[in-house]
Amino acid sequence: MKKIGIFSLQGSVTEHLVSMKKAVESTGLNASVDAVASRKQLAESDALVFPGGESTTIGRLIRMYGLDGVIKNFVAENKPVMGTCAGMVLLASKVEDNRFILGCMDLEVERNAFGRQRESFEKDLSIKGFKGNYPAVFIRAPAIKSSWGRCEVLAKVDGLGVMAKQDNIIVLSFHPELVSDTRVQCFFLDLLD
Ligand code: GLN
């Protein structure tokens, strides 16, 4: 049985647990989905989701609990990782200030690129490889300012990247845990061998 961990220091953990369980059921995959936070739980997971929330807070907690090493090892082992919104910020290599980020992907993000909370929006998004548009929900969303190396941008809004993939990592500016469409979760589950 595969173990999918939802990183649970802060953010939309419950929503990811519910939507990922639904996606696992729909694919018939033999996998468990649990909230994970300790070094042991992280190391024992086969795939990991970094939820949206507040990247400043999550980054501080990662450092406070000394979890950055285990997360970087996880990525180095090429295990599937999905980062949504704040999760995208944390996995990036560059952000506008010198805040702590994990530096796991060849991309630069801009936080809150589409404005503040009240400028949150929904958009029917065209995603490379997806049949038909995807109902994407953006809440204080970051955008991809630039990407290089092996990072491929899969969707854009107003010319700005909002979804990307690099090896077994996918990142999204939007919130797949808030919609009933589970195609993004299924795309992620496909990365598990
Ligand atoms: N703007 C937030 C941050 O930088 C992310 C918002 C979200 O995850 N919904 O952490």
C-alpha cells in the first residue's frame, strides 16, 4: 500500500485529505491518505502534498522543527510532491524577498501576484494535457515569474504561469482541494509507480 502524506503544519489540510481520498477511491489505487508532520512520518510517505495556507508561517515552522533536510531528501529521491499555492512558494528557488524557501524547483515565484484576498477569483483554465477546462480557484495566489532548467509551465493566466511540473513535482497557484473535479489529484497520483 502506498502512503500519501498531507503536510499538516498549517493550511488547508482537511480539504486536501478529503479530496485526495476521493481521488484515490476513483482511481482504485491501494493507498492511504494521512496528515503528516513529523520527520518519521515524512520519511515514511511515498508522496507528499504541501497545502495552501501561509507560506511565511509554514516556512518558519519547517525551520523550527528542522524538517527541511527530510523534505529535500524526499525530493531528491524523486518521490511525487504536489505544492498548492503557499506550497508552490515553498518549493520555489526564488521569491521576491529573502525569506526561507525550500529551493526544490527551477522557478521564481511572485507572492500574491493577482492581488489580495478580496481579489480572489475563479477561472476556467486550460491545462496542458487536460481534456476540457479546469475550474481553478485562486486565493491570494502566487504566480511563476520565471522558470528554467527542467521546469515546464503547464497553465497560464494573463501570461503568468500558474501550474508547473519538474520531474515528479507539480505546483499550482490554485486550490484543487476546493473543487469537486479531482483531475489534478489524479494527475498527481499517476506519478506514483
Ligand atoms: N499568499 C499566500 C502565501 O504566500 C498563499 C495563499 C494561499 O495559499 N491561498 O503564503
